[in-house]
Amino acid sequence: MTLLAAEQTTSLSSYLPLLAMVGLFALFMVFASRQRKKQLAQQQAMYTQLSAGTPVVLTSGFKGTVESVDGENVRVEIAPGTTVTVLKQAVMRVDQSAQTPGDDLITGADPREIDDDPDGNPPGTQRKDN
């Protein structure tokens, strides 16, 4: 009788690592599905907020401005006078880094092209006096 009880305990303990792995896998799947549901909800909220004038980035990498939204289709201006019609799913995100039209006209030049040193020395280097 004691031999039979010892065999049952041994067989149960041999399944313990397998049960732990299955439990961890199930826990991982639950958290992954919750995160995916949250991403889908954020994406749906973004699609409902799309309106004319919204700067967007498409899945193809093009940046543009929404001209109109018609059901599942979105018209996006990707260059002056060039518009494309794409599905809402092609809008990857709203472009938060987009500058306001006319920002470059305030200073008159692109800030990256302004050269503070008239001798042409790269920024961060000292001028050599001969």
C-alpha cells in the first residue's frame, strides 16, 4: 500500500514542471490578448477622430494631411496638388511632429541651413586665428 502511494506522488511531481510551463504560457496569452485589445481600441479611436486638416503618416511611409473622410476611404494630400485615396487602415498614426504650415516662412529660411559662423567652421569647433 505504501509503495502505491509513493508511485502516485512521484508521478504527480514529474508533471509539475509541465503544468508550470502550461500555466505560464496561458498567463502570457491572456496578457498578450489584453494588450492587443487595447491597441485596437486606440486605433479605432484614432480612426474616428480623423478629420480634414489632420496630419497623418501612412503605412507606406508617406506623410500628408487629411482632406476628407468618406466611410472607409480617406483622401490625403501628400504634396501640394497631389492627393491619394486610401483606406482608413492605411493610416498608421497621427503625425504629432508635423509643423504648422507657414512655420518656415516666419524666419525666412530653414533653421538647419542657417550658418552662424561666417568662416564655415562646423558647429562646436573653435575658430583658428592665423
